[in-house]
Amino acid sequence: MVLEGPNNTLIEQAIKFEFKASNNQVEYEVIIIGLNLAIDLEMKNLKCKSDFRLVVGQLNEEFEVREALLQRYIHFIRNLITKFDEVSIQHDGRENNTRADALSRLATARKKGTHRSVIYVTLTNPSVGVEECMTTDTQLNWMTPIKQYLTDGISEAHSEKTMKQQTARFLLID
């Protein structure tokens, strides 16, 4: 991960993963580490570049996110982005990514006493855990009659038979 600042200031991080992760998950973890570093440095405007087109498209809502774990990453990253005044996420071709590729090799082949200007980060666990849960919106929406029927057994909008059929697929957890 390379963070570029004003006056050609560069901060480089080599990240080592001590857990099994998909390519998409690795890309999201790198973005999270970069955002957290930018927050620590009190940056307000950020331009993120990635050579991973799918992740950029998912973060920019151009592509659908189907996998639950990746949806949690998107939610986590969007919460981090709110701490900045302005953030743009852009696709940048692999040919422009030589510095990040070199850092990737450093993270796996680090020798003691070399490359001391690079910050090394070791992740022992994913940033996003399975235990995370999203809350439901409290405003009235299509789920309101279903929640009401599951909670109170009352159906104002539909017959009881119709509600039983519709709510059979749902479980309400308090």
C-alpha cells in the first residue's frame, strides 16, 4: 500500500496476512489499512487507486456485491469514508502499480535490517468479522407489516392467511 502526500511525500506499507483470505478480501483489507493510516495522519481529502476493477466497481456501486463477507467490508469501508471531507475511488491499471507490487513482494520476503523506511503491518485476523450485524431501519417500509405480524400477530394490510404465507420466510431476532 502506498500513500502519497503533498510535495511527493510517500508512506509505504507492506502488509502480511496471517489468515486465509480471498483476493477480494485482501484488496478490501488494504483499502481499510490505507484509510486508517490516512485518518491517523488527519488527512481530509483522499484519492484511492486500485488495480482491482471489481473492488473499485463494488465500492462505487457500479457492481453488485453478492457475498455476505464482502458486503460487510463495503459497509465497514463506507463508515471509514465518512471521516473524510472527500474520497474518490478510481481504477488504475496494473501497469501503474509497480511500487505496490514491490511492497507486496517485500511483505513476504522481508530480511532483517533491510528497507527500514517501509512500515510493516501484520494482520492476524480480518478487519471485518462474522459476528457483525446490521440493524434494520426504523422508518416505515415494506418490512413494517411483516415485523408487526411477527411481533404482535396483527395484520392490518392483508388477510391473516396471506400474512402467514408471506412471513413464513422471515425470522425476527430481538
